[in-house]
Amino acid sequence: MNVLLMAYGTPYGPEDLEPYYTDIRRGKKPPHELLEELQGRYEAIGKSPLNEITLVQAIRLQALLNLEAPPYPRRLQGPFPPRAPQGPARVYVGTKHWLPSIGEAVAAMHEDGVRRAVAIVAAPHYSLRSVAEYKEKVEQALKGLPDPIEMVWVESYEAHPGLIACYARRVEEAIWRLREPKKAAFVFTAHSIPVAAVERGDPYPRQVEKTAELVAKRLGLPRFSVAYQSAGRTPEPWLGPDINEHLRALKEEGYEEVVVTAVGFPADHLEVFYDLDLEAQATAQEVGLRLLRTRSLNADLDYIQVLKDLVEAAWLRS
Ligand code: FEC
């Protein structure tokens, strides 16, 4: 079984920042003020651990797939006779905006003789501004190869019961730390996207709401809400409510404590450490709200088990 595991990618050091940001902007160099502003955000958090976390996710996923790879599929599903995993599983890492790039990962797969693989992004929701762009990069890389590689896509997994359990477990840990759990607000966040994508029929907000709803249902939360974070520095309108505005509104409604869970991001990185732990936390303190941010999934085995389940099911699909 072969897997292409993808994530956003982060610069390894300050010298990578400009080309990284240029890649995010589809080849357009960022103006000096924007670059400085982004550099300031990285300096404020020290370092984004996203690349390291993605690598550990891949190592653990590969270990788990090989550990349990049975000679025959355990469940009969998909085409009959089902395709059993062929030999040891290999997981390749490709990042959308930095290194190893998606192109490098696909080239390495080809070099190793891979002709079929499961492609999955370490983010549960499909968006025209996320998974669709990962797909574009994979397709671009495949075009340059002498032999085809069949990619079986896991496009989203917003309602996977294992994923819901992962998030619910972490919300529960925060509930134990609340002074008055019955009076607290529960907010689920994801990266904002431009409203224009939503108007083109992007399923993203629906999927984010689904994840939030299922986690809340699993925990029996009486109230919950969805907010968006990390909107881009562009003049176009971005999907809201923005987490900071939302925190202010919650305080005005009388809440004293809030639990924030970033369901759009399994891993810790800039948008969690800066946008939530520094910026949103500062807003909460300013208005007098106690904000607890739940632990990220990172490379914890309960999340890796979800990836394994998704990858195995996709591999058995025709
Ligand atoms: O730790 C790190 O260094 C990287 C953190 C990071 C993650 C991430 C995930 C998502 N993004 C999504 C959408 C957009 C859109 C734009 C955009 C821009 C940025 C910039 C940085 C950045 N994003 Fe990101 N995103 C992360 C970081 N993102 C830095 C550029 C500066 C800024 O605007 O803040 C706008 C692009 C444009 O200009 O056209 C749209 C979505 C996700 C969640 C899915 C995924 O993980 O791939 C959606 C992590």
C-alpha cells in the first residue's frame, strides 16, 4: 500500500519565508509590509512545528499500516475480490507550500516504482481553497512523469466517527478544567476562506459545521458555535464570524468561560499558536473571558488510527 500524506508546510527558517509566502500567493512576491508582518508572527511563536508533526504523522501511519497489514482485508468492502495490501506500506510526505514539495514526493513515488497510491491531506474538510489546490499540485506533478500513478483520493473526512471521538476527547479534557461547565460556551474553529469560494458552492462551511455538530452531539453540549480564524490579508471578504469578534459577542451575551477547538487543523502550527494562543487569547483577556484552547491532535495515535482507517478503505476502493 502506498500513501501520499500532504499538509500545508511551513518555512524551516527566516530565509525561507519570502519564497514560502510567494508560493502561497501563487508566485506573486509579497509586499515588504506583509512579509515583515508574517515574520513578526513567526518570531512571536518561536517556530511552527508543522513540518516535524507531519513527518511524525507519516512515520506513525506507516508503522501502523505495516504493523497490522493483514494478508487479506479484514472487511469485505469495495470490489470483489477485494485488493489486499501489496507488501509493506510506504507513506510519502508532500507539503503544499514548502519542502518536501508535493512534486518531490510524487517524483520519489515514481522512482520507487509506485503505480497506485492513496492521496490524503492532514485536514478533514474539503475546500476549493485547500484540498482542490492540493489536487491541482498532485495533477501537475503527475503530468511530468513517464508512467502514470493512479491516485485514489480521500477528499474529506469531516464526519469520521474516530475523528469526532478525537476532538470530543480533547474538549472533554478542557471541560474538566472549567469552573462552571454548564455555563461555558463551546466554539469550533477552522481557517477562513474567501466568501467568493463559498458562493461558488464550496462545501467547506457545511463540512466544518458537521464536524462541530457531531462533536457537540457526542458530548451532549447544550450550545456550541462555529467561528473562523486566520483570514488572509487580502481586501476581499472572508468567511466569518471571525473568532475575535465572536469572543466579544460571547462576552456580551454573558459568558465567562469559553472552550475553543480548532477542528479545521489537526496539527499545531502558526495559525494555532499565533491566531488562537496569542491573538484570540489577548482578545479574551481584554473582554474578561476565560479561554481554554483544546489540545491539538498532532501525531497522537488516536488520530493516526483515523488516517489509517481512511487510507485502508480508500485502498480497497476500485
Ligand atoms: O505553521 C505554518 O507555518 C503554516 C500554517 C498554515 C496552515 C494553513 C492552512 C490553511 N490555509 C487555508 C487557506 C488559506 C488561504 C490563504 C492562506 C494564506 C496563508 C498565509 C499563511 C498561512 N496561510 Fe493558510 N495556512 C497556514 C498559513 N491560507 C502564512 C499567508 C499569510 C496570511 O494571509 O496569513 C490566502 C492565500 C492567498 O493570498 O491567495 C485561502 C486553509 C487551510 C486549512 C487546510 C490546510 O491545512 O491545508 C483552507 C496550516
